[in-house]
Amino acid sequence: MNKYIDLALRIPVGPGTQAVSYNPVTLAAANRPLPLELRLSIPAGDDRVPVILLSHGGGASRYLPSKDGYSPLADFYASHGFAVIQPTHLSSKIGGLGLDPSAPGHSMFWRSRIDDMRLILDRLEEIEAQARIPGRLDGDRVAVMGHSAGAQTAGLLLGASLPGEPSTLDPRIKAGVLLAPVGNGDGLLPAVLGRYPELDLDFSSLATKTLVVCGDQDDSPYLTFRGPAWHTDPYTHAVGADALLTLIGGKHFLGGIMGYDLKETDDEDPERLAITQRMTWAYLSSALGVDETAWPAATHALAENCAELATVTSKEELGG
């Protein structure tokens, strides 16, 4: 029981169970300069469970932009019925090439990030074998989730596009969650777009079922001139993005998703974090067919009990 949480407890979730973590799980890849290291978190037991691929962002922290971050999310999902697979992308300082500016693809390594996620899906059985959990990862029920730079990775896998680049849509992924995502490229500061052309995203081609999560105070002046509204572009422009969760007072870390008591979290709030956990869990539970009532029940509870903390906008409600 978290004594810091009150209103968010009224958003229904399934009962929590024990979860276990396997770390590291390592996949070698011939075209990757380093083996891909993963953390796998999964409910204890023998059940076959749906999978969340969780792509980390960047930031000032040394360790948490890696497989070892985002414990508040991974712990919650794994104790509530999902397997969570977290790769350490090459952008990581601690386990990648983030400290080597001469490395091809530095600093975002966006192509390598896409390859990492595809490699995981290609080799789920090998991951099961290393963790000694044969048959537990349900490859037919896969979602991708990403935060910040990780949301760029997730967005591309869900169907967003980049000018002059082939589609990176992966049809094995059935749903997604974009956490504090980048917006469309036309909202970037010119200097940023010049340095990071891989951020010139177009979300109009994203048709996979997706939840977008944003803070209404995430103004990101180092990236955009449009303020917090820029982060909602995936919801505005993607036909597949059918819901937007807006955290009132929320900033880029959405209450503390990257790590417990992380110093760089700009809006730490256990209640806000709990809303992020519970609403994203409910969305994916419904989107992947685990419990079709989870998302409607969560949105109703949020509106009834937490309206001063967060809102959900739905294209279905708007006739879209």
C-alpha cells in the first residue's frame, strides 16, 4: 500500500501479484556493435502473458536511461499481468555508446533503436530460454511503449514516418502508449531540426491503436516554440491515436515514471504517477484483449474522482 496515493486508488486495476525480474538477458546481433542487454519483468507463475516493449528515453542520469530505468512502470505492469521487456539502446551512457560521439548514429541511434525492438520480437523464444520460462511470452499480444526519445522509437514502430525513409511499422505490435512524445517535425526549433533530422516525424501515417500521455506543463522550450501542445501532435494527427491522457500540472517525467525519487524528475507526485500507471495499464489491458472493460471503467473513475488531476480526451467522444 502506497500511503502517498489517495484519489488514484479509485481507478480500478486488477489485484497485484508477485513479479520476478531476469537481468540481464543478452542477445547477440551480427550488425550491432554491442550485444543487446535486456531486463525482463514478469508475473510469477506459469501463465502466458501479453508483452510490453518499453523503450527508454535520454536525460542527465547515468544509469536510468537503460534497461535499469522506469521501475515505477515496469514493476507495476509486471505485478498486474504483463511481461515487460526493457532493452538498453545504444544511446545509453552506461550500457551503450552514448559517451562516444564518434559512433555512427550518435546520439539518438534511432535506426538501431528500431532494430533492437525487432530483434526482441524475432527472438522471444530465446529470451524465454535464457529466463527459463518457456511459452510464457505471448507474441500475439504485444504493445510498445516509449518515453520522450523512446516515444519516437515507439511511434515509428506504430506507423509514424520520417521524410525519405522507408516505413518502420511492425505489424506484430498491436497497440502502443506514447509518453511525453515528440510532436510533428514542423513544430521543432530550426536549430533542433537541423541537428536531429530524425525528429522530423509525421504522425498522420500512424494507424495502430495508441494512447498518448502528456503533461499540460511540459513546455520543452529547448525543442519547440509551441509549448505543451506540441507533445499532443500524435493524438491530433494520428488516426490510430484514439485517446489522450492529459496530466494537469504534469511535466516531462509524468509524475516520476523514470525512477523512484529521481532528482531530475521535474514534477514528482505519487498521485500523478499512480494515474499514469493505472490509466496506461487499463488502456493496454483493453487494447490487447485482456479485459475489454478495463479502459471504460478507468476513464469513468478518472472523471468521477480525479478530474482535478487528469483528463481523458477521446476521438470517439468527438466523433473522430
